[in-house]
Amino acid sequence: MKSVAIIGAGITGLTAAFYLRRNGLPVTVYEAGARGGGVIQSLRQDGFLAELGPNTILETSPQITRLVQEAGLAARRLDTHPEAEARYLVRDGRPLAMPGSQLGIFTSKLLSMRAKLALVREPFLRPRRDGREESVSEFVVRRLNREFLDRMIDALVAGIYAGDPDRLSVRHALPKLALLEEKYGSLIKGQFFGARERRKTGEVAKDRAPKFSFDEGLQVLPDALAAQLGDSLKLNTSVTGIAQVSAGWRVAAGSGGGEHSAVIYCGTAHQLAQLKIVADSGTPSAAAPDLSSFSEIRHPPVASVVLGFRREDVAHPCGGFGMLIPKVEGFRILGTIFSSSLFPNRAPAGHLVLSSYIGGERQPELASLPPEKLVGLVCEDLRRLLGVKGKPVFQHHHCWPRAIPQYNVGYGKFKDQMSALESRAPGFFLAGHYRGGVSVGDSIVSGGDAAERVSRFLKRSRPVG
């Protein structure tokens, strides 16, 4: 019977495995680590719940809703508190509430009158049609102005990518933004007319998408998917190479492995650079391009610092989603999520949880500092921004040495290589946050789409055996 090998048990690989099994296809998931879930990790300690990686899932696609329901987790889902929708942006050392609509920008203190007039002018600017790839910075300055970049977009890309807008490609990092100009000639016009098309497909813009988690944190989802795999999930099993054989693919993994009709690679880009694809004879496969170039994809380090405080030790109400901080403000942290305002039972009564992120492309050297120094830096910034006093009563930090793939200018060459690899090596598929978006929701959609592509491929293929 046809079977599928999945390399990597992050949320992409677990989603792909879930849907392949529902399609009646046996799977084997190879995971080098001791647990599934990848960067999704939740820690419950002393009444506090800390997320070591992402904090929420954006419900941007019906596929995300469907996975939660079909995995039997609808009853454990937690939507964000209705009063926690407010987002803050730091200006002049103070968190100011971001407007909830485009019209709200005109009464906000976040931007000067010049920046507001640039927004009015934007629909009348001629779109660029020469096809040249732009950085996020170039695009925003051209369509709006420098203040919009420095005060808003810089903070946004720090929150999504921990990235640098001077390097990130607008076409690849923020493709829907670039598409608005390409399709409608204007960002403002595109926001209005594009809303109609999103309603038809069921997709939701990320800034409007509902956010959710689970009663014991995001790890509930990968844990549930992994539990359904049973012995089909091979933990502590590194894949050392794959070989094209007459029946499909042979996977070499630790002391085991096996033959499969198809393979989905759901690991990271830097691990993909180390993957060896060989022919049945053991020589490098002519069908596979050199994968070493994937090591060039930037993955800056990011540290998460989760701190618990007594409610009376924090002056700010912390009643919204959190705050983002532009580089021009001069703080060390990239932003802070007000975790205990989003969901219940994240902190004991009379306490709150603040989850801050530090490092990224802005100051990568800070992410690897010793825990006591990291906590000290974060507490100092929170003191100035939120009026925090005293010491935290709970703390947990985690450093991700290679955190988020950077979709920098020129990233298209990597996507082209991925497509070429799939076309030259039938039965080998690529999915994950290095290809279709870096959010948890993007990874779920990527895993589901990969499962569909593999199912179609195997239906077209000759029976094995």
C-alpha cells in the first residue's frame, strides 16, 4: 500500500499527517527532536502559563477552523477576550492605542498631519509597473512616506518577522500588500475592493482575523495531532538522507527508515540545506539541485521573555493585545503581548503575564544574553513603557537561535529552487514556514495543501508492488 514519509513534526508536518491519514494513506513522521510541535511550546508553572513561541493562531482561512474541529478540539478552543482587541504602538515612549479603522488614523496621535495627508494622497499615486523587486521600506516610502515606515511599518515587521524592512521583500514578505497595488493600483482602493473577494473565499485579512488559543495553550493542538499518530511518529529520529528508488523514495533515518511512495519535507530551511538526496546507487541524484544554497536564508535569533507580575506593580491597564515598538523609539524589546488579558487562566488571581520578545534583525546579539541580563533589560524597558515596578514573581525565557526565516529581497530564487526540486524529483514535496508564510495559521494551511498535493500525486501514480 502507498505510504508517505513526513520529515519534521512541527505544526506543518502534523497537519499534513492528519489529513493524509484521513484520506486513508499511512504515514511515517520522522522528528529529530524529543517532541512534536516545533516552536509551539506551552509551559504551565506556579499558576502561570507561558508560551515559549507563538501566542495565538490567526483564523485567516477556513482550513484552520476545520483542523480544530476535525481534531476534536472545538471545546478546548479559547477566543480572545472581546476587550483585548486594542493594540498599542509606542510613540515618544508611551503606548498609544492604534486606530481600529483607516478613518481612525486621522484622529490618532500616532502620526503627524503630513503622514495623514500622505494617506489621503495615496489613491491618486500611479502604481509601479516595471516589475522591479522592492524592499518593504522602498515600497512604503514610495506609496506613503518615511514617517509611515518608521512609526508603523517598522514595528509591524518586527512583530511578524523580527525583521528589517530595509531587507525584507514586499513581494514575498507582505505579498498581499504588494498585490493591492498590482491589482487595484492603490493600497486604499485595494483594502476596499479586496474585502469583497475575501468574503467570497472565506479568507480574512490578518489584521481582522479572529485570534484564538486553547485552555492549556497552543501546545494543545500539536499534542492532540501527535497523539493520534501513535507509533507512526518517530521521535529522536534524524533523517540523514533520502534516495529515489523505483518504488518511490527510501528514507535513511537513524537506525531505521523505510521505503515510501512520497516524501513531504516539513523541517526548516537551514536543515533542508543539509539534506542529502541521492539516486538508488548512492550517488547524488541528477534530478535534485544542490540544496546548500538554502543555508543562505537568514534566521535571526529571537528570545522570548515571559514575566509574571502582581497586578498592583504594573501601572498600565494592559487591557489589549499588546504593544509594538518602532526602532526609532530606542528600546531593546521588539514588542510585548499582554498574555493574561487575551485568555483566562494565564496567571493566578491578582497577577498578569507579559510576554516580550528581544533580538531579531534589530539587535540579534541581545537574544543570546544570559537569562538574568535578558530579564533585566526587559524589566527596564517595561518600567519605562508600562510603569512596572518591583521584581517579577514568575519568569521564563527561551532563546531560538534560528527563529524566523527572512523573506528578504531576492527570496524568489529560493522559491524557484523549491519548485524546480519538486518538478525534477516527482514524489518529493516541500511545505512549511520558509515557503508559504511564517505564522502558525500559514503553516497549518501549508500542511493541509501539501497533503492535498500528495494525495493527487498518488492517485495519478501507478500502484506500487
